[in-house]
Amino acid sequence: MRRARKLQRRQHRKNKQQRRRRRDQRKTFLDCIRHFLTSHFWRLAHKGAGPFQAVRWKLMPLLLVCLMSMFCPAKAEKDRFEEAREYYVAMYPHRKRPGDTHEGFLAALARLPRYFFKAVLPVLRQRVAKVLDRVWYVDGWIPFGVDGSRLALPRYAKLEQHFGTAGTGDFPHLWVTSIVHLPTGVPWSWRFGRSDASERHQLCALVPTLPERSLLMADAGFVGYDVWEALLKDRHFVIRLGSNVQLYADYKVETNFEEGLVYLWPKSEPEKKPLQLRLVRLPAQGKCKHDVWLATNTDEQELSRETISKMFRLRWQH
């Protein structure tokens, strides 16, 4: 009888410790923000903001309300702001409350200097890589996908003047080219432009943001000598080929072709140096009825066909 009570008390203490451990592992939204936006980030943010002046808004509540408004489900921008402000007040009840008008919030955001975002973006990217460390690499590579899309904007005269209507005469459009981490779907870098912007030129501007050992997966819209020449300097890529690409080889491509060396040499500019690439053929599988032809600047010792196939599936999951 005494032994049974002893075992019962021991089991009770064990269950209590497990409940306490599970309770300690729970994290609120504020815990997640503190885990991601460290004190190092806030020091650089205040340094990058310079002499930021706003009557009712400090830098920290301004950025946090802006961040939390993206998670609010309300459709109207003003409603999202009010909901995000309430969240901030609930998380920091003992701090001075920020302004309560949406107009004042936008005016405070407009006072941030442009170089502020250039100062904090590298820090945020480093933090993203550290937080996602467990799933950051795939077979020794950091896989990224790139794509461009056109987004419709409200039909205002100023928006039509700045962004254009893509020749349709309809609503103004914003062209966005984004680079995304493939295993997680987390955006890494992006660039905005007019409705008639070139996604190839925007990609060339985003190439310096890619870290070492990154592998860029792209669709057939990112083919061309200028784009591949910019990527060949210090980045690795795998790009799907379409009928708009003409490559040269010193051998005949047979029906059982798997991979080989090819060259890209534009006819309109024969004085340029031909680009040496590796052509890889993936056979049709599942719902895909046609073989997939891919071009990469990485040899088979560093990047195998199996890894390319895995990366290709990751790219078209998003």
C-alpha cells in the first residue's frame, strides 16, 4: 500500500513537470517577435532611422503596428491599422500609447528615410536564415525560386500616371518580381516596377541579394544572354527552357539524351563570348506529358540530376 502511494506521487510529479514543460514551450505572438527582432536589430534600426521625428509615434511602435497589420484579416486598411494598434497596446500596456489616427500613422511612416530600409534588410535576411537553419539547405544548396506577376491597383489618376495600365487602358498595374525560399515559401527579396517593367531586368537587380551556395530555380520567362551572363558571374541557377531559346552543341541529341554541354550565342551579337551551360533533360512523370529541358551553370559533380529533379519539384509546388 505504501509502495503504491509512493509510485502514485512520483507519477504525479512527473506529469506536473511535463505539463510545466509544455506550458513553457508555448509562445505568444510577442515571444515570436522578440525571438525574430532581436536587440541587435533595434539598435541598427534606430541608427538607420537617423533623426526620426514624429509627435505621437516612436520607431518601435510604428514598425510593430505596421508589421501586425499584415496579419489582420480586415479588408479595409484603416480597420487593419486599428486592430493592429489594439494588439500593440495589449502587448505593451505600460508603455506610452501611440497615435490613434490612420492619417498620423501614414504620415509617420512617410517620415522614415529611404536608406532606413536598405540598412535593416540585410539584418532581417540574416535573421531569416538563422531562424530557418534546420530547413535552410537542401542537399548542400539554398534553393530559391523567382517569378514575376502583375497586380491590379485601384483606379486612381496618380496610380495610372506612376504605374501605367500595361497597354490595356484598364486598371493600373504593379509589376512585382520576387525571390522566395523554396522549402518554406518565405520571401527573400523583391522589386516593384511599372506595369510594363521587365522581370529579367528586375532579377538582375536582385541577384546581389542572394547568399552563397544559393541555387536559383526559374521558369522559361527568365531566359536570355544578359540574364544568364549576370548570373554566371557568382551565382548558380537552373532555368527551364522553352521554344524561344536556341542553344548550340557539337553533338547530336539522341532520344536517350540525359545531359551534356551546350552554348548560348546570340545571332544578333556574334562578337559576344558564348556562354557554356549544362543541358539536363528530365523525363516526363505523373501528370507532366512532356520532358523538361533545363539549363544550369553547375557541373554534375556539384549538382546531380537527382538534386535538380528535387529542386524542380520544389519550385513548382509554390
